[in-house]
Amino acid sequence: MTVSLFAFIAWMTIIIFSVIRKGLNIFENFILFFLITIVVINNFTIISLNLKLIENTFRPDMFISLVINRNIIIPLCILTFLNLLSLFKEKLKKILVVIITLLILVLDELLVIWTGLIVYRGWNIYLSIINLLVILTISTLLVKELKKLS
Amino acid sequence: MSQPLVNIYDQQFNQNEWFTIILLIIGIILVWKLKDRFSKKELITYLLYSVFIGMFFDHTISIVPFDYYDVNDLTLYEFMDFITYLMYGPFGYLYIYIFDRFKVKTKYAPIYILLWALVSVTMEHIARGFGVYHYKNGYQIYYSFPIYLFTLTSNLCLYKFLQSKKISNQICKK
């Protein structure tokens, strides 16, 4: 059931990303997707494997849900955020995009906990929020650097 | 849930680290010396794809619950492991570069992919000999072969997709 749920959420994320107007070109989108996924994977592994602050599920079927979340849902959410941020010129719209993206990512994290994919061992949701804000900031800076390559 | 065992394979800066660093340097020199065939953004895309896909598989099947192998000195994730993933980038780029340079026809792509998969498995075997990879829980080198087939095929699909987008953008501009 968990795999179906996360597969459905991944599908929705892909559809939403496909239909939105994009502020970045295809190469920028691919580069950012790969970079964001690399950052998310590293982040995930360091916190769980090295620092042992989060414990992952040991069940292979549920781990697949975690992989879908880590490799598709989170990076595509962030990529959608970056495209919308590049598209909108008004400050209010940009702030709204940041808030909505952060809300979606936090809800996603709560869902991951609720379905039992991860257990906090010395970690908490506030640290996750800070973590997500750092990732969103790094991603935004990466866009600025990529634009300079044009 | 209980935490996985941490294996320590060695604690010195030795052959596995040097193998990775030397290969990375060779890869960087190759990319730098090869004649420009792609734009900067295309180059970065192809370099990053191999790093991304290598990291994806290594951080999926080499950690619990699968835990089929460890990379370098420890079960834990180290900076040297990250350098190992960077090593994949130039060789992934070389794979695409040769395909593009010699204009390999699509009908020969399966043979091209097979050859590169065999090269990749050979390199993995050599790397394992230098202590870069440590197999666990029944993992065998031939399990890597279909993984390489998948990654190489998807890499070529990415190349074909991006080339077709480039061509259609050029047609639109006209």
C-alpha cells in the first residue's frame, strides 16, 4: 500500500512538473535535477547512516517507497519550485512559492514518518525544516550560477 | 529496527584511495583535452548524469535493507566515497563523446552498450582488487552487469533525447 501511495505521489509530481510553465531550459532542468538529487541523497545518507539520527525502514518493499520519495518526489518538488521562482518576477509570488514548497516538503516528511518509512532517533521536524531551507537555498544559488553559463 | 554493523576494511590512505584519485585525474585530463563537441551545459549534463546514476545505485543497494557492498574503507559514508562517485562522471562523458564523435548508428547502439558494459564490469573487478568495493550478503560481480546495461542505455537515451530537443529548437528558431 505504501509503495502505491508514494508511486501515486511521484506520478502527480511528474505530471505537475510536466504541465507547469518553466522558467528554466531543458539543460538547466536536467543539471539541477541531477545536482538536487545528489545533494538529497548525500544529505539522507549522512543523517541516517553516519549520524544515525534517522533510522530507515529495513523492509525492502517499504524502502522502495523511500527511494521514490528521495529520488523523484523531493527533487521534482524542488525543481518545480526553482522553475516557478525563475518565472515569477513579483516578490510576493516568489515568497508564496517558497512557503508552499516548504509546506509540501514538510507534509511529505510527515507522511514518510506516518507510514513508518523512517523513525527519528535524535532528529526532529524542526531540524528537517532547517535542512529543507538549506537545500532550497543551495538550489537557488545553483540556478544563479547556471544562468551565468548562458 | 536496529542499526547496521559498521565494517572497517582498512584505516590508511592507501591503494583504494590512490586508485580513485588517479582515475579521477585521468578522467579530468581526458575531458579537458577532448575537443569541444558539446556546449558547457551539455557537457555538465553528461558528466553529472553518470555521477547521479552511480550515486543512486550505490545509495540504494549498498545500504540497508539491501546492503550488498561497501565502498572504500568503511561501511559509513566518507568523503573518499564521494570522490569515487565523481570518478564516474568523466567516463560517462567519454562514453557519450565517442558515440557522438564516431556517429555510431542507432542500430549498432546495443553492441556499443554491451561493449561498454563489459568494460565497466572489468573496471569494477579491478577496482574491487584495489579495495574500492567490498561485496557482502552474497553479491557477485555479474549482478552489476544488468545494472551497467541499464545505466548505459539510459545515458544514451538521455543523449538522444537532448540531441532531438536541440534539433527541434534549431528548427523552431529558423
